[in-house]
Amino acid sequence: MTATQRFCTHCGQPLSPGARFCGVCGSPIQISPAAAVPTPAPPPPPPVQAEPVVTMIPGLNRRKGFMGMGADIIFLVTTPMRVILVLVSTDAMKSAVNTARERAKAEGKGMLGQVAAQMGWAGIIMDQIQSMPVDALMMQFPGTTFYYNNAIRKVTVRTPMDEDSNVAMEIIIDAGGEKIKLESQGSTNTKSVKQALAQTLGGVVR
């Protein structure tokens, strides 16, 4: 689009619409481009988490107490920098169960559907972990600990030899002066777990 000149820039006389020359002094009329309409800038891309979660293995047990009769619930998280043991307290688990039940209720599910949905509480916790910066995990889940990847000497993923045990998989982390043993009671593919952990820990995973 162009802007039409309304007065002669040479003699100042009014110009007829569509005229190419001034009818008084004969000077050519300059046709100038119309001012461009500014285009709004595109929205900025979402921020990229500086330390993204690469692998997450939920619902592991870390034995504690007299003869290991008690157990903490641990979600094992790996990043390009750290191995993080997210401690999920009983209160956090109950909150996730309630969230799962309320979601099912909002979807119109009956009592049986709501009870079944509660079994998905681990997915609620996983979503929470994925949605926050890694450093915020320490505040959201008190008792969470971490080890830098370069401090990990060895990670063993294995199926226990005891056939009578209800443990399906063991993950043993050798962090130098400390060994952490985590257990899974659910059906787990040890090969896929090794491959997942090796993405950030490489050859120390056995």
C-alpha cells in the first residue's frame, strides 16, 4: 500500500486525488510507501530446564529400621549431572492418592473407578517431579538426597537369587564410601533398567 500526497511539496497547492503532477507548478507528485504495520513479536519459547530428568524409576523400596522391616519409598531420578533419590513420604503418597481419586471423580467415574484410579498415585508423583526444577525436589520432598554422576563407581541391576523373595529387582549403587540398595517388588525388566541408567552413567552400570 502507498500513501497519497495531498499537497504539492514545491508550491504547497492542494492536489487532486490520483494526480501525478501538480496542476499549478507542474512538479511531479512523490508517492511514498505507507507506514508498515508493526508485527507483534512471537512469544518466547518455553524455558529449557538446565538439568533435565533423563530417567525415572518409581516405587522403589529402601530398607530401614530393625532388620530392614521398614522401608522408604524412593523414586530414582537421573540427570546429566546427578543421581537423585527422591524420598516420597507417606503424606506425599496420600496426597497423590487423593489427587488421583478426585480426578477420577471429576471424570464421572463411580466408586470402583475411583478406587482403581488411586492405584495410579505414582504417576501423579512422576508428573510433579517432571514439572519442577531439579533443585526444587529437595524442598518439595524433604529427605531427598543426590550423588554426582562422577562419584558413582558402580551400579548393579540384578534379579535376586532367592526365589522365595518377593523382590523382583535390586539396584545397588556404589557411591564411593556409601552403598545404596533399592528394591522393586513389581515385575521389572532389568535389561531395560540398565539401558535407561546407562544413558547418563555409562559403563558403570552392570
